[in-house]
Amino acid sequence: MNGAHSLVHTLLKSGVDTCFANPGTSEMHFVAALDQIPGMRCVLGLHENVVTGMADGYFRIAGKPACTLLHCGPGLANGLANLHNARRARSGIVNIVGDQATYHRPFDAPLTADTEGWARPVSAWVRTTTASADVGRDAAVAVQAARTAPGGIATLILPSDASWDEGGIPADPLPVPAPTAPDPHAVRQAARILREGRNVLLLLGGPAVHEAAQHQANRILQATGARALAEQSNARVARGRGRMQLERVPYVAEIAIKALAEFEHIILVNAKAPVGFFAYPGKPSHHYPPTAEVHVLTRFEGDALAALTALADELGAPEAAIPDPGPRPEPGRGAPTPEGLARTIAALIPEGAIVADESVSFGRGFYAETHAAPPHDWIHLTGGAIGDGMPIATGAAIAGAGRRVVNIQADGSAMYTVQSLWTQAREKLPVTTILLSNRKYQILIGEYAGVGANPGPTAMNMLDLGNPDLDWVRIANGMGVEAAQATTLEAVADLLSQSTSRNGPFLIELVI
């Protein structure tokens, strides 16, 4: 048995059964092993940033890591932006990165690179394995690292001779540490603040915005009168009827500062105290009041559900129904607006849908209009590196095993990873992309005002996606995806309804 065979056997034994791949020469023995050993679903992406983004989206829905297959240091480098997003989402991923054979590396061939150096900033664990006998052992450790709460990126670098040499030994799965149990002192402290304090905010992140944790948070809110917000960007939020009507910390600095101004105490539950996405001249980096006290109930690695349950019990909070959000909205009508599109989505997505949101500026107010939608999951761009929406939608669809994914996607960021459409077509995935075609980098136009700059014609030309216009129907068709253009919300509603009742992907170019 060679090292590559031991790698595949170990991954499968450790529960990793999906591989997102863009392979090259150094990985050919791994590719051959994937062909010879049954059990691994292999999904091809036509760019490494698609591959890493798919693995991110997969983890967010499946709750377990997939592996990636990346070609040497430059292939890893191509995928770094979405590994950055995955790190911010605290997604578990096992990167398998090929490398030059150990004896060939001193000759400094063209693809020789500092692969470990590129991997470390986005990885919780990095190792280069140089002997085939160690590949299985190290792969088991990589999976353990990826699955350790809250989830991390493990990068295993394999020189090609470690894969092709005989002597591979499959390894058994390693135990995964449980999330950190609640600290009784932190629970009592939070309970005291909620009993005695005024204007208390529960700031929820990570698994604290999953469905079971929300029910415990709702007990706390109903018993104390405290308020809750979700972090501005979240890996996965349980939303819709039967879930809390959570809003997010606003993106825009002035709005966030105003929204948080009333709070005297902020209790963090797997969340970080709110800071600005960027610095702006004359504006504070922290968006909560300088007089507010920040308390930690659980850190990122903590068991949010157990902590919120313990806190609700400490308060003696009775079981409480989540308030009804009212009737399901009707689809929007007329010219496209953010509110109208949000109502259309809420009116038409099926129960159990997944919304992958990279709408950036257009979609900031979508939450308020979608609380009465059927139960669904909403996943965000978490790290700010655009080009995540289409890949995470693709990976989420693979993990969702038939659940409809609606990707709300800005046109500028879509061009970063447009190859995702090809994978959706090849895999016949149930993804509906609502492509927001404003033909400009709209968010950057707003950022000019935020930093106090005064753009002229040259600057505005760099934010313009026209001349020529991107033809999204033809782009999608060229990738094998059916598509149509819409200029009204009625047309969006019709196309969205049709797409959710068919197999395979569909793209709606919404001209806004």
C-alpha cells in the first residue's frame, strides 16, 4: 500500500467522505487512490478559490469537514481568499496540498514554493509529511484538528514521493475533544447582570444562532427583557418561522453605533465585541459605547447551547414560545428594491431552503423582511473577501442533499469565482442564483463617502462594470446553467418559483 492509499483509507475511516479538488501532477497518486478506493465523493472545481469555498459551504451545512485537493503552493495560494473566509466562519476543512518530491525540492523547480508559509495564516494546523509510513497518522491528526471546536483549517502538505512510496499505514480515527463546557462562574455572572442590569444585550455568534440555542436564548429574553443581536456576519443562522426574529449588528458604522448606543452590558455568546469592518477618519473602531461593560459567557470553542441552557436555568426562566412573525409576505411587485426582493424570497423559498448571501450592499436589510419565511438556514460572507457566495452555495448544496439553495449574489463578486456555475451544472445541484446586476462595485461607491474621499472620473471608472456590460444569461449558458433576465419583481417571482420546482441549477439576472 502506498502513502496515497493510506491517506484515502484514513480519511474515510475518520468520516471525511467528500473531496473538493483541483489536482495537478504532484497529486496524481492521490487521484488514482480516490479512483481505486470506493466511498469518497469527488467534486471538481475549475479554480482553487472555488474548491476552498465549496469546502467552507459544505462544513457550514454538514457540520463535518470535507477535504480539498490543491496543487502545490500556487494552488493553495489561489484558494487563500476563501480559506480566509472559512477561517472567519470557523469552518473545519482538511487541505491536502501536493508538493515537490523531497529529493527534487533542492533543485528549485518552477512550482517550488514556501507552501507551509502560505498555509499558516489561514490554518489552525499545518504539517508536511515526508514519509509514506507517516501519511495515515498525520491525516488522522489533520481530521482531528479540523473537527476540534469551533472548527479549524488543517493543512497537510504531501511531497509526491510520500504519496507514491510503498509503506503506507492507514490510521484509526482520533477522538475529537468536546466543546468547552460552560464556566459556572461566567453563567452566574451573566445571570446577575441580567437580573440587576439595565439595557443588556446578548450578542450571539457561531452555534449560538443555531435553532436549539435560539430557543434557550429566547427563554432568557422573555424572562429578563434583555435584547439579542446576531453578529454582523455569521457562518449559518437558523431563520424563518419558529426561530427568533434576530437582526444583525449593522455594517455601516454610524448605524451600528446608533443601534448599540443604549446598551450598558454586552454578554458575548461565541461572539466578538462589535468593531468596524474598516477604520474611518474620526470614527471609533469599537461600535459599542465606551461605557458599556463586555462580559464573556462562552468563547468560540465553547458549547453555546449548554451555556445558554445553563444560563436560562440559573435565571429560572420558563419555557417560552418564540413570538410569531406574522403572515408570510406576498411577493414584491414593480421595480426591484431590496425590500421587495426580500419579500419575494420569503414568499417563495421552500421549507428547509438554504440562502447563501453575498448581496453585500443591496441585501443589508433583507432580515427584517424575511422573518416570516418558512424555516431555513442563511449563510453569509464571513471574512469580507468577496467571491465566496457562489462557492459556498455550491458546497452547501452538496451537503444539503437535495435542499434548495438560493444564492443572492452581487455581480462584481460573482466574477471572482464564476466557475462555480460549471460545477453546479456538472453535479446537477439545486441552486438558484439571483444575480444582482447593477454593473458596478456599489459597495465601494459607499466606502468612498465613508472614508471621506472625493472620487473623480478615473476612480469611478474603476468601479464601473459596464463598457462592456456583463451578459449573465450567456455567461451562465456557457457554463451549462439555464438562465433568464428579469427587470421586475414579478418576473423574479415567476422565475424563482419555476427554478425551485426543477432539478439542477438556474440563474436569474436581476437588473437593478
